Amino acid sequence: MSDINKIIQKLFSERWTKNLADAPIEDQREQLFKTLTDQAGGYWSGHTAYHLAVDGGFLIDSDSGSKKKLTTLGEMFMESMKIEREKIECWSCGAEMTLNERSENDGDCPYCGSEIELDIEAKS
Ligand SMILES: [Zn+2]
């Protein structure tokens, strides 16, 4: 598990009062993603969610009602979420999947089993 996920898991287990405290890391990341998206857009997202993001070092604390800025760590997290959530289409069967689903299946399409090469990998 990456360091950033360890931080997220620790924050949720110590601070989150609802069932997210023991939830899978994917759910916790999803919640943090939502919080940071809301805050960066100038929306309020609840006391617990806000302070978890600030104290975890993902968000810079400032006046309520203003658009919040992400820290370097926060930007790194958002970038990794975007990559995880990005969808690709299988060249063989046309099914849509996230990059995460592809890599969990060792680079093959989870629906038809065809190997899917990414442009990024082909160049290296
Ligand atoms: Zn396929």
C-alpha cells in the first residue's frame, strides 16, 4: 500500500465517525476526492470532511466560503485519482474499464481477456 493510502486510512480510522472508518481504502479515497473537489470549487463539505483534508495535509485552510487551494500532496492525490478513474475502451470487445480494472487483471481486458497495450507503455 502506498504512503498516501496509509495516511488516508489513518485519518479516516481516527476521525471519521461513520462506517467509513473501517471501509475499504477505495471508498475512503472516493470520499476524500469528493471533499477536495467540493472545497476547491468553493463548496462546503462538512466539518469532519474539511478538517480531515486540512489536517491530513491535502488542503490549505482558509476562510469558509472561499475556494480552497490544494497542497502539493493534495494535487498528487487528485492526479492519482484522475488516472484511476480514467476509462479506456477495449480494442477487441469494446467494453469500458478503468485503468485500475485493467491493471488488476494483469493488463488484459477483464471482459474478453484480450491484452490491452497502453500508449504510454508502448513508448517506453
Ligand atoms: Zn475486451
